[in-house]
Amino acid sequence: MFKKILIANRGEIAVRVIKTCKRMGVKTVVVYSDADAASMAVEMADEAVHIGPPAASESYLVMDKIVDAVKQTGAEAVHPGFGFLSENPEFAKRLDKEGITFIGPNPHAIEAMGDKISSKNLAAEAGVSTVPGHMGLIEDTKEAVKVSNDIGYPVMIKASAGGGGKGIRVAYNDKEVEEGFPAVKAEAKSSFGDDRIFIEKFIESPRHVEIQVMGDKHGNCVYLFERECSIQRRNQKVIEEAPSPLLDEATRKKMGEQAVALAKAVDYDSAGTVEFVASGVDKSFYFLEMNTRLQVEHPVTEMITGVDLVEQMLRVAYGEKLAIEQGDLKINGWAVESRVYAEDPYRKFLPSIGRLKRFHPPEEGALNGGTVRMDSGVREGDEISMFYDPMIAKLVTHGKDRDEALDVQAAALDRFHIEGIQDNIPFVAAVMDEERFRSGDITTKYIPEQFPDGFKGTEPTDYQTLILTAAAAYVHGVFARRAEKISGRMSEPGAQRKDWVVILGDQHYDIELELGEGEATITIDKTAHTLVSNWRPGSHLFEGHLDGEPFAVKFADKTEGYVFRHRGVSVTALVCTPTTATLHARLPEKPKPDMSKLVISPMPGLVVSMDVEVGMAVEEGEAVCIVEAMKMQNIIRAEATGTVKSVNVGAGDSVAADEVMVEFE
């Protein structure tokens, strides 16, 4: 086995590879940019080499710097992780020329399958059904519109060298092609250094199902079953699971065998993923593309098969034969993964950057009958920058079946606390309880269909109202007792006030509270409930058992009241005497300011283009400018019709979150 390898990546995947290498006794080297100098990966690796400024084009994408780092440290092989150079055949060729082993597929396989156009042609030749589309490259917007009309809307505009959800737009009409085509070309150039574009038919109501394959250098190849990745936003996967709730054994076998046949056609010799679009109606499926690298969502496959895919990649790259045969592989239970992104779900999921003031993930191991796994590359105190992908962690749970895996995932998300940046945990936690998702009746349109106006949070269910009311009462009782101890005016046992009103939002709940040590009896609507908890002031997570059932809610103390968050619900709770509650109900509601005449940057970033000027008439919904952050170009639109009064920034300017870029008359 290799004695030392270099990891040509950063963040979560670098940490993931290091963990397996430590277990195998393989020393690791990581490369890092200025932005990652104090990262977890740098801390965990045996050696680290600085390779340049934060921009990937000046650091992680520069082959010469990676090769120099290998030579400097004496590493024998390079693991590329995902993204960056992982699917660049020239990188694999360069390493081979330098006598360095590439821990990935051979350059021919990367070239053949990594390019979306050639891979479709190969799939068709191999008898795999493919999605209708234009296989030739599209040169300009005019041609893109013509091709799209020939295929028939809706169409998907895709970067030939794309991956990871980058360089993709779905267009339903000519205008959306005219806007989307140049944006995809720009994203492709920025992310992959290759702006070739093709267009294919977008299948409505599809499901995204992919097959994990693993091949060696001796002609052996197996499939490790499927992953369902239909919960996507902007073509970026958000929640994945294995196996798929759609497939039956016959379809699974057929899809897996086709994936292996395709892999063998190009002598595939590493971990790879064959992606299909599957019909939720008749289980028919079509080849989409092959990712010639380790996938972000590989942990769910590892959880149901017990196979460490990173270890297999190292062994295969070293020349070993696969130690597993198809008959050895079985599906054990169910696994679910939520991607935790640095983004604001309440503001159309726009990127969020800043310092992680608090980063408290749930503990790994057993939880509520299942298992929790955390894959992350950040720690409390780390800076989330604008230069890289917004994913900061992956939360994976396993259970005996889908319901248990989802229950454990929801419970783990309840215990995942982040401060300093916005995160998407409220959204994915809300999805875990959503009826349609729970039923398994999902498509790649699930998010826009279930949240057509974006994510606005969710209204509390009866159960959530119960646990939030009880938690608020308990917290108030603990604070009141603490205040008595500090003041020295301790009341006699049993003399504490019992009648209170808990105000959740605009709802009032009359309660009685009897607080003991580590437990309380809380009577709500004449029903007594027992709450057991070890919560203490200063804790940002309230965990307890209400009538024997475990729960966890996130807690923050405000100047007036408390803020509780639970699975998409966020409420301010006040605990008052009945008289104070009556007076509180009479307070006038604060008016909200009118922001429709301002175009505000929703996140820190770089202005790519400013498409309006002073005096121009702009319609509601019309594109005003493009702001780039975390490798994504975001089209900012006018929220109201008006005439431009002032333009405060221009192309090339950096903007802060909430900075006013354009004002209307």
C-alpha cells in the first residue's frame, strides 16, 4: 500500500480522505490556499503545502503547483477528491507522465465519460437509453434558442465539463434560454475552465437515481446499488438517500448491470457514478452522465453496504484486485444524507459567509435507535469564505428502514446548532417532516413544487406547539429560580407562582408550572405533562423528554423573551403573568418598511454585470444585475416596476450583504 499520498482538495472531502488514510496507516499531505491556512484538513494531515491565493484558479486548479507539492513531499499518489481537478483528464495524464499515481480512473475513461457529449454517444452505442438532445456543441445564444425550439421546451442547458450542479439551467421559453445560456457559459468557464455547452430535453416529473460503481485494473467491476438524489435546488443535490424508494429489485438489477456494462466499455478502474433520470410512473430510466470521481453523497452507499469507497479507491490505484464480488454486496437498512450549506433558506437560499461563532454538530454514534455520521471540514471559529462551494457539512443517518433513517435524521438536525452565518438546517429539517417527502413520492421538482414562493418557515404543528410551550415554561422557571438565588430572596418551597401565560408568536397559552430539580409538571389546557431536562442557562440547545418522548429544540435568550427553533419553525416565546399578557395583546403591530424601491445585494459577492442605468424603465421581475458568490452567478431582479434613480455599483465591484446597489424613483 502507498506510504504517503497527497490530497489535491480542501474542506470536507480532504478531511474524509485523511480519516480513511489514518485508519490504513497511510500518511497524508494536503495543499492549501491562503483562505485555508488554518483549516481542519491542514491540522489533521501529516504535512501541508501552501499553493497560493484563495481563488481556485490560482491555487487548487493549477496543476504545476499540485505536482510541485507532490515532488516536494515525496508523495506517491494523488487523491483528487471531488470538484477542482478530479475529472480533468489532462491532470491524470500529467501525473502519469511524472510517475505519480492518480487515485481515480485512467485518463481514457475520464475523457470518454467525463465529457457529457462523448459519454452520451458511448452510452447509446452500448445500448443504454439516453435522453433526447442536441449532441453537438452550441456556439452562441441565437443557436441555443434555435436548438431549444427544435428539441422542444423545456430544455436543460448544460456545461459539457460540468458537475456538482454547476453549469446547469432549465429553460421553459426563449427568454430563459437567452438569459441562461450566457450564464451557464460563464459558470462553466469559471468553475471548469471549459465553456462548451450542449442542450437536451428536460424530462418533467423526473427522479434522479444514480448507481455507484467500483472497478479495478484487472477487468473487475461491481455496482453498489443506487442512491436517490431527487431533492435538488438549482440542480444542486440537497438530500440523498440509499436505496431509492422508487426501485424494485428487477429495476435495480437492470440499472446496475447497465452501469457496469458502461463502465467496462471504457475499462473503468476506480469509484464512479452512473447517473440516470428515472420515471416515477413506470420506472423507465435514461442515462444522464457519468461522474468519473467520488461523489459528495457517497456516505449513504457506505452506510448501507459497509464498504469504505475511499479505501477501495486507494487499493485499486495501488493495483490490487477488488476484494468484493457482486454476490457479496447486500443492502443493509436505509441511509439519508442532508447537505448543510452556508446559505439563507429564507432569502432564496443565497450564499452566506462569515465566521462560525458556534458550530455544534450532533454527536456521532447511536441516536434514537439509529446511527449518526458527520462528515465536515470546518470547526467552530472557522471562516466561511466566498471563494468556495457553500457546503460545510454532511449529516448522514442510518436506520433499519426509511422511516427510522428519516426519524433519526430529523432528531440529529434538531441537535445541529450553528451561529455566525445563515444555514439551511431549518429547511432540510422541515422537509424531514413533510408529508409528500415522507411518502417517497418525490421528483427533482419537489422543492419548487412544495415551496413555490421560497422557504418562509413552517407553522408549528400541535406537537411542536406543545413542546415549545413546555420548553418556554421550563426555561422561565429555571431563570426565575436562578434570579431568586442571586437576589437572596428564596421563596418557600411550593410558594413560587404557578399560573403563567406562554405567548408563542401571537398565540396565548394558559399554563400551570410546578418546577422541581431537573423536571417539571406543566399543565396546558387542563392536561398535565411531565418534562424532564438537564437544561441550564448558557446552553443553546434544549433537550428533554416530554411525557417520556425525547425532543430537542434550539434556544436563544433575547432581551425580551426567548427564541426557539425546531424543524423550520422559529418563534419568539414570552412567559408572562396573566395581567402582563393581557396588556401585551394590546400593543400595536410595528409597520414594516417598504423595500420595493431598492435593489439590495442578498449576499457578499462580486458584481459580474450591471444591466440597468439611471433613467431606465424596469419591469417587475426584470434582471437588474448579476452577482457572483461561492462559484455561482445569481441574477438579481427588480421587485417592482419603476424608473432607475441611481446605480451605486458597477461590474467588477465587491458588494456586502444588504448593500443597496440600485434605487428606483
